[in-house]
Amino acid sequence: MDKIIMHIDFNSFFASVEQQANPHLRGKAIAVAGKAGGDLRRSVVTTASREAKARGVKTAMATWEAKKICPELIIVPGDPQKYAMITERLLNVCRKYADNVEQFSTDEVFIDVTLAADNYFGASMLALMIRRDLKATCGSVCTASIGVAPNKLVAKLASESVKPNGLTVVRPHEVEAFVRTRPLADFCGIGRQTEKRLAELGVTSVDTLRTVPRARLIELFKSYGEWLHDASFGQATDVLKDDTLPAKSIGHSYTFPHDLQTLPEVKKNLLAMADKVAWRLRQQKMVAKRITAYVRYGDFGGDGSARLLNVPVSDGLTISQNAWQLLAPQLELERGVRLLGVSVSELQNVALPTSLFRKEQRMQQVVTALDSVQTKFGADAWRRASTLQTSFRERTSGWHYDHLAMANQT
Ligand SMILES: [Mg+2]
């Protein structure tokens, strides 16, 4: 079945978000550069607003240079947290409508709408719905250009072709003709180096690229030459990387304000952490087979081990008991416990197994009831009495590191 791929790209992203956040900046030439507290005169333009672009301000231009071209330019320091929030909203909107969602950059997503849209007319309607939804969730200043096509390559070329706020639909029979109208520099996969090499060969447009025999391109560029040949006709076998796939592991770790010195402290903190892990596990309707526990000491040395369970679990008590059994034999308290971590992996997407034993059945009923409390009142709605003394009770925010988020950063 032929795919229908949509590419959504915010226009002048950072600048639009700043203008959305601050009405005084709307309609004005602004440039996002550097970060708060930095020397903005020495930084370069990360994003220019539509108004600034019209005056000739470009990305990667030094701010002093931009100021020279456009004296009324307002330089705004970058605020990554603000942009991340809008990216998250974009992803959430897309997940409502798409079969698959791939985040391509902070302000771009590819979504597979083959099933959701059924045909190109449906895809156009879907694009308009997404646009309306984005306006409601991100604000009217944050406009996006949307491209719809049979593959990622052409969908991106399509969204690129009309800015701002464009909607360009390229049906399969229109692909060859549409691609001809696009400059080579707009192709995702043709960088400046390639462009230069192609220019040396006399190839400066899609049309001239098409005239180079496929075999010749392969001779010059190996398998990339094959890609170039196909791309010039708008053909690509690119597939969406699905970001909605379930997590591979879930974990929490915590660095204590003071090194822990006693076993009960370690045990209680492991339990509190295991409860958090278990809660997230159940939220994703998953169970885990592997449990990992680790410790770091005041001297920055550390240790950890893992075990595979026979029966997958999703309750905090079992996870913490296993974590404790893993850590206890190797714990060297005299070194002072600075950090503890618990994580689960080998996740399976299945419902909680129903137990044959009465005691466990009752335990599951309790867990289910507590989950509904948390769903309603938030993750901190309840705590075990035995974990009330744990160190991270005093901290209301930033008490853990999300392992997946950390893994994604690196
Ligand atoms: Mg963009």
C-alpha cells in the first residue's frame, strides 16, 4: 500500500515562540541569539522572525552584523525550555491524528497518515484539522508549513515550498513534475559539499541531475549516487522512525543531599523509588522482567547489578524487594551512599497477570485503587508510611533523573 506522509514544520520557530509569549515582540523584527546571561553582542542569530528575514537578517549571522542591516532588530536570548514545551504540544497534537509520529527536529515532525487519512483529500482535511489544533494549543503566531506526499523526501520538499503557513499536497502522479521545480539545496540529503561537487559536474538543478546516467552517479558517489538518481525523480524508500513505540526501560535515580549511612535509609529510599518506577510502568500498561539496582558512593565509586525474574512484575513492593536483594550483599555503607537508582527493562505490553492467590489478588486490587487515586490527583497523591522518612520527601521538584531522557540527550 502506498504511504501518505505529512511533514509539519514550524515557521521561524524560536522567534515565533518568543513573539507568542510576548505580545510586545509581535510584528517586529526580532532575532533569537545566545542564551540568557550570555553576551548577546557576541552571539549569532539562531532564528530570525519573519519581519527580520524580510530585512535581510539570516540564521548564523553575527548579531552585530544583523544589527547593522536592521538597526531596529530586537535581540532575544534563547529559552530552550519554552521551545521544548511547544515541541511537546506539537507532538501531542500529531499523536491524536497520525498512525506514526517521528520527531525530526525541535520544530519538525513527519507523520504517517496512510490509515488515518485514507486518501489525499482526507490528508488535506487532516492537515487543516491539525493546523486548527496547533493554533489552539500553541497560539496563532506559531504557524507551520505542511507538506503531504507519498514519501518523507517529497513531503519535506512540499512543506519547504510554501512559507509561512503553507499547505502543499503532492499526489503520487504529481511527484515528478513537482520535484523538478525544487532547488537542489532544498533536498534533505543534499548538503553543501554535495551541491558543490554536483556543480563541478555541471549539475545545478533537478533537471540536469536527471540527465546524468544512474550508472555514472553510482560510479561517482557509490550508493549515495543511487539515492541522488532516485531523489531527482522524487522516489525514496525512507521510512518513518516511530517515536510512539513503548519505552525500553523505565528508571529513577536520586542523588541525596547528604550521603546515606544506614541500611533502613537505603531500604526506604529504594522502596519510594520502586513505587515511582512501578507507577510509570503501570501507566504504560506494561510489566517488566528485568530489575536493575545501582549505587554510587561519596567517593564516586559505584556498583550495580541486575536480575531476570521468572514472572514479570509491575508493583513497587516486588521491584523494591528485588532491588534490595540485589544491592544489600554488596553495599559498603562506610563509603556513604550518594546516589541510588532502580530501573526495570525487558518490558512487555500486557495487562497485569491475575494471580491465583488470594493475598496477591487483594494486593492487586489495592494497587489498582491507588493508581486511580494517582491518575486523579497526581503522582504524589499517596506514599507508603514506611517511606515518609525518605530523603527526597523534602524536595518537591527535580528529585529524580529520567533515564530515558538522559539517554536521549547523549
Ligand atoms: Mg522550521
